[in-house]
Amino acid sequence: MSDDLRHARAVIKAEAEALGTLAKALDGAVFTRAVDTLMQSKGHCVVLGIGKSGHIGRKIAATLASTGTPSFFVHPAEASHGDLGMVTAGSTVLAISNSGESRELVDVLRFCNKRNIPIIAITCRAGSTLGKAADIVLTLPDVDEACPNGLVPTTSMAMTLGMGDALAIAVMQRRGFTARDFGDHHPGGKLGLQLQSVQDWLITHTAPPPTLALGAQACDVLDTITKGRMGCAAVLDANGALAGIITDGDLRRAIAPDFFDKTAADMMCAAPFTVSPKDQISTVIAELTARRITNVFVLKDGKPVAAMHLKDLLEEGYL
């Protein structure tokens, strides 16, 4: 085994063991108080940290925001030069410092203490300046850094991130925050797209679907499906509600005998699979795949308002 691989595995093992130590050392009563405080907050969770703690803090703020807790990161140095105005009544401050002695945090701590703004601290030293100023201290266990010199923040940062993620997910579950809610907060990328609802998809897909009357003749059926370029058409009853659909496959099956003597009602599938605007895109894709079909109509009050095609969903990045 090369020295590089040995060092890499040692670092990863040290960080994994540190997270295990953190899980065992976590004080349930204190952690619950932190969750309660974020749940009761009327404003934003303002996350602060300097150096590596600041980088981790930005990620924690982003995770909180995407899981239902309004949150943003403020650089402590900038806070001392005017950005303290972002810390308002009703806010909760989440301050991060491994040592608890980061001097850039002092102005923020004083500001919050004067205004009774609750402070949740993540630190290794409960008796530090940060720990004493905080209302709630989420203490990280004293574990050696993975750096051979014991200097580079490694295991401490892994534990800080783990604590932040644990806090965010605990609050998320307390809120009853669902996958659909996450999709609303995370519309970008493939994950966000799959978490969107059909209603979200409809916002940018306003073209009316190809439709036919029950009595439409075979030549009209061919013309409508060809012009619609969806490989199908919806068959409507006298009230405009969906009576069935005709696909390219239905056309082939209807060829013999006497194709041109048939109407849309003779060719259609009367019990097609359909979706509603409330359905999730990922569910629609799973159903299309499982049923081995490529298109589906979206119904509102029983009437087709759009046609979704698996090929289009693929091209648009939904799968």
C-alpha cells in the first residue's frame, strides 16, 4: 500500500471515529433545547464563524434554509462593520468556533446579549468566551485532529458539520418538512426537477394537447395525431371530459379491417393512465417506466390540459 493511500485512509478513519464519538457524547436535553429555540424563532437563523468554521457555517446555513428554517451566513468581521443590522429581534444566532475564543465573534456576542437574542454555540470548549456568552452550547468532544501535527482542522470540522446537519434535520423533522417542500426550496438540478410537481411543469408547458371528438373519422384521427407530434391524442366526450386516448399503437391495431370506416370511439383506450397537477414528477416518470408507456395526459376536473412525453422529460433533464 502506498503512503498516500495509507494517509488518506487514516484521515477518513479518524474523522469517522470522531463522528461516532460525537454521536455517543451528544447531550439529548441540550440538543432538544437547541431544536426548540430554532422552532420558536420568529426570524432568521443567523450563522457565524471565522476561517474553516465559517466555511462549514455557510454550508450549515444553506442546509437549514433548504429544509425549512430561514437562515443565512454572516461573516463576523463584516458584522462588526455594519452587518449586525442583519441580526434582528426574533432572530437566533448559531455561532461556530472550535476554540470558542475567535475574537471576531466578540462584538456579535455582546450585541446579542444586550438584546436578548438567543445564541446557540457549536464549540469544543463550553467554558470559552463563546460558551459563556451562549444560551445553549452544543459541545464537541475533544478529539485529536487527523493532521499529524495536530493543527489542521479536520476531525473538528467533520464533527461541526455533523452537528449542524443533525440540528437541521432534527428541526426539519419537527416541522414535518416533506420531500415536496424540499423540492419547492430546491428547484434547480436533476434532484430539484424530480421533486417538482406536475403543476410546476405546467407553468412552462402551456400548449394545448391534441384532442378529438368521439365521432371523429379515421382520417381526422390520423391528421390530429400527426400534427400533435405527441404520438397520441385525447378523445373527448360532449362535455370536454376525457373519454379515452388513441396512441400510435392503437392506430396500428385498428388498421384491419375497414380502418377508414372507424371513428375515434372505435379505436380509443377507454381507461387510460392519467395524472393530476398535484402528482410529483418522479412519480409520473416511475409510472411511465413501469407501465412501459411514453405519454400521459394531465387532467384538471376530468379534462385534459396537457400531454407529457417521456422523451421530452428526458430532454428537459427530469431523468
